[in-house]
Amino acid sequence: MNIRDKVAIIGVGATKFGENFTQDYSDMIVEAAYEAFEDANVPPSQIQAAWLGTCFPDSGGYQGNAGASLADALSLYRAPISRVANYCATGTDAFRNACFAVASGVYDIVLVVGAEKMRDVTPRESLVGQLAETGHPVHGKGVTAPGMFALIATRYFDCFGIGRETLAKVAMKNHRHGSLNPKAHFQKEITLEQYLKAPMVADPLSLYDCCPQTDGAAAAVICRADLASTFRQEPIYVKGLGLANPVGDGLAFDPESDFISFQATKEAAQQAYDQAGIKDPFKEIDVAEVHDCFTITELVTYEDLGFCRKGEGPEFIDKGVSSLDGELPVNTSGGLKSCGHPIGASGLRMIGEITDQLRGRAGRRQVKGAKRGLIHNLGGLGAVTSVIVLASS
Amino acid sequence: MIGILDYAAYVPISRLAWAEIARAWARSLVPPQGSGERAVANFDEDSLTLAAEAALRCLEHSEGPRPEGIYFASTTAPDQERQAATVIAAAADLPREIRTVDFAGSLRAGTSALLAALDAVKGGPAWSVLVAAADCRLAEPGQTAEAFIGDGAAALLIGEGEAIATVEAVHSIAEEFPGTWRRSGNPFIENDDEKFAATYGYQRILLDAMRGLLEKARLTPKQLAKVVCPAPDLSSYTALAKASGIPLAFLQDPLLLSVGFTGAACPLLLLTTCLERAEPGQLILLLSYGGGADAILLSVTDQIEVHRSRARRPLLGPGRPLASYQTYLRYRDLVRSQHGLWEIEPFSSLTMMWREGKQNLALYGVKCTKCEAIFFPARRVCPRCETKDAFEPYKLGRRGKLVTFSKDRLYPSPESPTIMAVIDLEGGGRFFTQMADCDPDAPRIGMDVELTFRKFHESKGYAHYFWKARPVHPGP
């Protein structure tokens, strides 16, 4: 069975992404979910089942560890709820599982929420602590998230003869897009000088190559495609859902890793393209939200998604192809770079951005005439990638 | 022929200049004459890893049967109850059926281990025993001894075979003397009247041992080619040399100005430097002091020339200046952050560490018997040919080339950046680990690296040892 045209998105919602010191995990879920209910014109009482995407549970490993956290936040005790965790692809994978449940015919209308509370602790205790203090006691010990992706940047620089100036263009573009997004963590442009003067985090990645530690929640209400028009006009249809984990956690230990691409992205994209009937993604995709956890990831992703060939990523950004006014705008929301990356929430925020773009309601960030959009969500060092294709008809 | 079959030394790369110690304290702490420097173990090194490095170097060219014993000697063993010799035996991939002993309690522990190894080989329980001595002693910050102490290790393979030196005579003295001591729980060495200790302890007892040995062997000092004697500091050594009547040219350089006094390892370390230049037929007198003294007469054999003709790494290797005295304090955990030297307590399960002991310490991956793919860490189903349980253990090489790297300034570590390296190992397999002793400007894709046994952290209060990658040619 092909997933294409079985499921429709009828409502999306999201909190402001940022250091939400005045909100707790549940507050953010309520805000995102009720915005999605309102957008879908569906009362919470109609939700038949729900999926919660949270990667690292809050409150000492408790809140967000089970579907019960979503039930508690919304008092949604009637509906069965599953919690999904799949590294940074958590949000899109929660969405993917919900889509399959709807497509199976078991449920007509369900809720998907992604939420992550990262700034109730210091940034050092948040994701840095997660990587430094968990995982295998000695294998690969010493790595952090930027440290992992810097392995890719080092090798990519060496293979293709580029330098930090190319990554700067990705950062500047996404900050420019973010300045147009009232829900982004950072809403300001940066200059090349700022980029070059910023402190190094994990060479060759500097501060402006990295997404920040951010709180946020995002939600979507989805239903059977054949029922969508009964809820609202302009539903957005799911055309393809790809997910791949071809190297698992061991990319750095795998003798075949080339450190210039992510096999997971290539395979997930191929699955989604096949389902959606896409032959030439560059021509057939109008707008994309990709996983720019670090600038190098976005650069490599242009190539892995087939928007250009291997080694042509630098030219793609140099020529402004991925800018808001380019041929294939990428990360019109500002990406993880500007929005921040509350892990479980990011995938659903990306789905919300593409939904808005396809409905023509992205305001100053609107890509004219966008009909088909792509979401790319990558977890671990290419341990898992999820690729989703959505379209307005 | 029973004797020394092979030897190796290891001195950590960092050198702290006496002038830098004087600068840090804004006063002259060391005697003004001459300028020296001392070796400083890196933050991820301790006497166990220093000894392991020397032991592995000693074994890396030996083609004969593996030793049947590991004797570790140190006054600074990392644990009171957890045998260092066993950990070294595991890292050296020696079988379980060997004898392992830790020697401690005296600066004579190194020669005590050497003598015990000789007895074990002579007595027959072992074909050969590897003696690995190391010390990483601490003087209280600001004390003169801080400049004279050095960190280092030496390893001697003692056994029956083509010995490069044999032991001709031994004379030992046991005498309780209040010179230098260290109580349990005190990280710093202690002493009282330094002049009394130098003359009535160090000088008198060593001369007694030397005279006793020469008498036993019916030799005059002139028949000795070299006298190897550890020097705890400049003045004690100079006074002893004068009183012994042995001309300076016959005294082996005690490395006091370049490495420092390496404690229990010192006599063995100096012996290895002496053997580097020894000629067949020469007689060497090895002295060792602490709670008495050992005097050991060695005779160099023709085999020394065969040994010298083999390709070996430089005995002591290069040194490079330590950035500052503060870096020394940090390396030795003498200025503590809130969370201690390691700052973090990574997850660990000691059950898991035990289960993975052979893989992690002796460095075994797996090789698929169907498709020959090599993986570390071990797994059961081959990701290439998807065959289940077709893997066999595969001993990984310790040399390799850098595939890619990063310099992480975020990872909490006593030294920043933490350089992470992906390595293609010689013989197959890919490895991902931290780099050690690496200048941040040094890493290049394709660079030659070798794996070195280091301490990673102390999660659950238990030192976790594993392998880091070190440039084969250090420095930018």
C-alpha cells in the first residue's frame, strides 16, 4: 500500500520557540495543541488517538517519557496515546506513525504533538550533558553534537576545497529567513563579520553554525484524506513518508562511512519520492524545511536529497538557490538555526511551516505558488532520517 | 642465559620548565644553578597507563612466547585495592594463566620487582616476567621537590633466553630510615630534615650497598663501565657522587634536568638509557634507594648488538613544553573544579565493562568469516552480508590513519579542545576515539596515528581505561 493521499493535515499549531522560562512542558503542549485544534476547527473531544514525540524526557527522565504526559497536559484521558522517540527525527516519526494509524482505517482523526523542554536546565546540562554523560562509557566518549557534525565538515572541506565562508552563507540565509518568523528563537540577521568573529564550538564549526538550546512544542491534527474537506478547506495531503536508518548509531565506527553524506537521507528521500511519484526533486519540490542542526548538515542535505549533485552544495548556496527568492527556497522558517531545536518539536514545526507555505499563509516568508513541499528531519549522526512530502492537492 | 631479554621506557611528552615553576610562585624554588625541566604525565595518564605504555613498547617487537608474569612497581598505584598489573596484562592481551603482582611501599619497588622476576625465572615458575615500573609522585605545590620529581616508566622483560644483560651479583640492605615517606590518604610526599636524609640516608646507605656488592663480586670501582644511580635532587646526588669517588664520566646521567626523579621507576628507566649505549662485556652497577638499598651488578652480553640492530622507536621520545604551571596543576587535579578533574560523571555500568573487558582492554573487534568485514565494537549479525553469528574475534592493529577529526570545545574535559578522531586501522577496522598528546594544529586527514592506553574517567569511582589516538609524529 502506498501512503500517498491517504492522510490529510487539517490543523497545525506551535508555541513561540525560545527560552520559554515562564512555561513548563505541559503549558507548551496545551498552547501548540489548542492552536492546532482551532486551526483544524476540531474540538479536542473528537480526537480519537494521539502520538507524543519527545526525545529526552524532562523532569529527571519522567515528563515526556510516556503518552501519559500528553494525556495529563490536555486531560485527554479517553484517547490511546503513544510516545515516540527517534533521536532528532522524533517529531516527524511521531507524525509518520500517526499517519499509518489513520491510513489503516482504525482512526479517522488523531493528534500529533512534539514537545521538548530543554531550558529548565542550563545548556551545559541539557544536550551537552546528554551526550557527555550518557552513551557507552568509553566508545566514542568525548563527542558532543557539534563535535559529531564537525567530523563531516572537516572531511567535506577537505574533499571539496571549501571553507567556513560557505557555511557562513547557510547561517546568514537562515538567520535572514528567521528574521521574518515571529515564532523563531532568533529573529535577527547576522553579518559575515559576526559569523567569522564568533567563537569556535567544535572546529571547524563556530557558534553561528550551531542551533541553540530551545524550548518549544508543535502539533498537527490529521485525518483520513476522504474526510478532510468536511473539517476545513485547503487540507494538505501526505504524499510520501520515508524513514531510513541504514548505518544505525555506528556511523563513526563504520569502515564504509565517507563523512561527506548521509546514507539515511538518501534512502529516506528515495522512499518518499517513490511514494509521491517524484522523479526530479529539484524541479518538483517548491519549498523545503531541512534539518540544519548545523550549517554543514544543510549543505550536505541539498546533495543527499538530490536537489543538486554531490559536491554541488556549495554552489547551490552560493547562487542563492535555497534563499527565499531562489528557485528552491530551503528553511523559510529560519530552520533549526533560527527557530532553535526543541528536539521532539522540530519535526512538527517543520510540518507546520510547509503546511503554511502550501496554504499560502506564510506571510512575509511566503514562497509564491508553492504547491509541493518537503520536510527532512535527521537524528544522531545520520542514524535516522525522516523525509516527508506534502502537497496542497 | 637468564637476564634482561628486552627493555623499553616511556616518558610523557610534556615538560614543565623549572623557570615556569619559579615564575608561578614568584620566587626561586629551585637551586639557581642550571635550568632544568621535568616530565609531566598528561591528565589522562597515571602510573598504571605509564607502565602499560612502557610494557606494550617492550612487547611490541618481541617475537618469542608471551611473558608468564607481569610485575608492576610504583609508589603511586592508582588504586589501593585493584591490581594494576592485571589491568596491564589485559591491555597487553596476555592470557589469564599468568602471575601478576603489584610492588609498592618503597622507591625500591622497581628493583624489588626486578629481583623478584629474576627469582621467578630462576626458580622455574615462569619462563619470563615483564617488569613495568612507573611513578607519578606529587610534592605539595610550591615545594622544591615539585621541580625535581618527574613522571615516567620503564619496562624490562626478564627471562631465560638471549639475554642482553645478565645479573652477576646482588646486594640488598633493609634499613628503616626517616627520609621521604607518604602516609595513606596523603597525596603528597613528606620529609623532615633534608640534609640529614641526604647524608645519613641516601648517601650512606647507597655507598654501603655499593661497597657490599663490590666486595661480594670481588671488583674494584674501576672495573665498572657505568654506575646507574637515581638522583632525587641535585645536591644529594652531587654529594653522593663526590663521596663515592666515582668519576662523573662513569655515572649514568640521572636525567634530573630533563625528565626528573621518576621514583620507583627511576633505577629501571636509567638502566634502559644506559643499555642504549652499552657495549658487550661491560659491567653496570645499578643502585636503588628506599627503605634500604639494592645494588645489582649487570653484565652486558654480545646480544646487545643484535638487539640494537632491530628497528625500535626512540627510547625516550620527544618532549614539548607544558603551557604553564597552571596546566600542571590541572593535569594533576590540584585545582579542582566543582566536579573534579573529569568535570562529568559519564554513565557507566561495571557489569558492562566486565563483559566487554577483552574487547575494550585487549582491543578486539570482530571479523565476518563469510564476507571478511571487520567491525569494532563487536556485533552478532553482519551489516554487510547479514549472516548471524559468523563473526570471529579479530585483534585490532594499534596503528592507523586519520579519516576525519573535530576539535570540540564544548565537551567538558581538563584539556580543551577535545580532539575526536576517526581512524582506519592497519589490518582493518574503523575506530572513533579521542586524541591524546596532540597539538590542536597537528591533525590532518591521512595523518599516521597510534592507539595509546589512557584513563577516560572515574565514573562510579572506578577508573575507566581505554584507547586514545596519538600522532605518530607529534607537533605541528
